[in-house]
Amino acid sequence: MTEKRILNAGGQAVIEGVMMRTPDYFVIAVRKPDGTIKVRSRRWENLFPGIVKKPFLRGMFVLYEAMYNGMQAITWSANESVEEGKEEEKLTKTGTVMTILAAFALAMLLFVALPHGAAYFLEKGIRGETSINSMLFHFIDGVVKVIIFSLYLWGISKMAEVKRLFSYHGAEHKAITTWEAGEELIPENARKYPTAHPRCGTSFMITVILISIVVFTVVFAFVPPITGSKLLDNFVYIFIKILLIFPIGGVSYELQKLVSRFPKSRVLAVMIAPGLWYQRITTTEPAPDVLEIGLVSLAMALDLQERNVGLPPDGAEDTFHDFAEFRAKMSGALNPPPPEGAPCSI
């Protein structure tokens, strides 16, 4: 009896490129300023090999693992996209870490602290009083959060650099969907598929926001005053919300896994619909040279996984003059076996 083959694959857009991963490998492909394609292949670093298989507990650890490996991909891609003679613009690992920490702090301010403060004053204006125990408080908190998230995405989508990144995001999705359909990983096949994908990071973020409304409503219904000062209490409540983001992320991750297992479920389709709507902002139709990068990255990652290739600790690098050269040298990698079961993107 042949063992059922289930292979997970997913990815993320990086600076001038796409990173694709399988259970054991990840590959970053970037378009260099001179038009060539630079590829870096590495083993995926499993930081929590035992925990990442535990339902509900694994979500937050998988996300951290993805962020850790993704940070390396972003640093490398950013440096490879720098033109020769401009080495001072290259990004260091410390610079990447500081950028991610700053982004996390900004996210907590915009999507936790600011909505909480807005809910406090708006509920007080509506009811004449405010309470962390009320359903109205958390409904307002959630609505403000969605509005801020929408305005944030709309605002950054107008930036030229972000538009380019969103184009690579679309290329990533088209490549994954082409593989899911069992077609050869070439632009002629990938071009016809949509840029949206149900198991996208955008969908994940929307799921986190929606689930947080429910969780905060239930949890804070039982939280009494803590310090005796309403101002200090609200700072404590904000801190509790930040801590709750991690288990909420775990639950959201499990929902993503359910979407992978039951892609035709109407109930799950309704739940992920908002994420698909928002991908109209976070993904754009990729130009031919951008689409090729997504296909190269996925083909290389799947090929490494299929052949279980040994790599040096620092990985391996390849350079191709263009997609035609890649196609000539790696033709076998462009026809990977399709997955038996839906892949789960990160």
C-alpha cells in the first residue's frame, strides 16, 4: 500500500522577491537590479520540533518560527536588491531585528491600545459610562480596529515600494495555486490564476481581529476592577489584551489548518471571506518578471523537499541569467508532484 503523500508549502513576499518553504527547506528568489535571478536555498530551522505538532498550542510557536526564518529571508533579499556601489544601504541582522521590534510596537499601539482608548471614550459618550465588562465596549473596540486596519493597508498600498511588495505577494499566490492545480510551474499556466489565496497572511490577520472581539468580550466579562484607579486599570487591561494575542493567534492558526483540510466547506468559506476581500489591497497582478520569481522559488523549494537534498549550514546559492535559463537547467523542478491535500501557506 502506497503511503499517502501530503506536502505543505507556503511563502511570503520579500524585498524584490519571494520566499517559499516546505517542511524542511526554504528558498528565497530575488530579481537583481541587473535583471538576473539570485536564489538562496536553506534548511528550515525547526526551533520547536515537538511543540509545533500540538494543536492550539503550536500556533504561536509556528508563527515565531516563521518570523525567525522570514527575518533571515528579508535581510538577505534586501541586501541582494541593493545596486553595486551602494553597500552602505545594505541591511544588517541587527537592523532587521530593530525594524521588526518597532513594527510590533507600532502594531500593538495601532491595533490594541488605540482601539481600546477609542472604545473607552466612545462608550462613555454613548452610555454616559464605560465598563470593560460590557459587550458594547468590545464591539466598538473591534469596529475601530477594523477601521484602523483598513486605513493602514489602504495608506501603505499607495507607497511605490509597498506596491512592488504586494505584486510579489500576488506572484507567490499564483505560484502556489498553479502547483495545487497540478500544472507545470511556468508563467503561461500561472498567469490565469487569481492573486488571492484563502490561506494567506492577510486572511490570518483578519481572523485574529475577528476572533479577538469574541475572546475579549468573553474574558473581560469576568475581569473585576484591579487597581482601584480606572486609568491604571485600563493600562492593565491593554497589557492583558497584548498577552491574549498569542493564544488568539494559536486559535486563528488552527482555523487556517481547517481551511486546508476542508477547502470546500461553506461555513469556513464564509469565515475566510473577509480575508479574501482584503487581499484586493495586499496583492496585485504581478508583471511577468515578478511572476517568474514566485515560480522559481516554489519550484526550487519543492524540488529540494522531494529529493531531500543535503545543504551546507549556510545554505547554497545559485544565479540564473533569466527564467529561460532556469527552465533549461531545472526543467524537472517545474513539474513537481501535486499535493495530496491542500498546502498551508504561512
